[in-house]
Amino acid sequence: MVTDPIADYLTRIRNAQMANHRIVIIPASNLKKRITEILYEKGYILKYKFEDDSKQGLIKIALKYDANTKLPVIQSLERVSRPGLRTYAKPEEFKRVKNGLGVAIISTSKGVMTDKEARAQNVGGEVLCNIF
């Protein structure tokens, strides 16, 4: 049993990249699906596919690597808020990830979005993770 599904999601991606895998398969949830969509929109993954099985479904993610250096595009996946210590922030309190080059994923009352989108809509929420 996994107590922190978001940390498990990030760890599976991190481990797949360290092993130079092209595809990683992760158990699905609505929150993980939205995080996957954000990763795709921001260009951190090549493509994704949601598959239904008899249980909760699967997310297949095609990881993206640099063509010249063969290094993964995602350099850092960091869980910010965790079950033992939730981290909430107002729009003006969002910390920039790598001077604005990275993305923070925020769970707000208007859905899961990036820190830039949350600032634009002036909504705060739980800071789930930082990606660079």
C-alpha cells in the first residue's frame, strides 16, 4: 500500500529516467492524470496515454531525452507538500522554481495547475511538487 501516491508517481518517473527507459507505466488517478497533462503541456514528456484496465487504470508516459546528450529533459522532480507536512501558499508567496525556468504544480480550488496559471487567476493552494 502506497501512503503518498504523488511521491510514488514522481519516484517512478525519476527511476525510469535513471535507468534510461523510454516508457514508464504508473497506476492512474485523476490527480496523476492532470499532473501528466501539465508535464506534457510544458514539454517535459514526449507523450502519454491513459488506459483503462479492470481496476483503476494506467498511465503510460513516453519520457523525453535530449537528442545530443541523451540526458533526460526532466532534471529534477521534487515533492514539496507531503502527507506529514502539507505546504500551502498564496499566489504572492509562490517561490520561483530555478528562477522561473521550472514549474511548480499547485492544487487549487479551481483544479490542478502550474504556479504561473495560479498567479494569473489569483488563487492559492497546496504546492504539490517542483519540476525542472
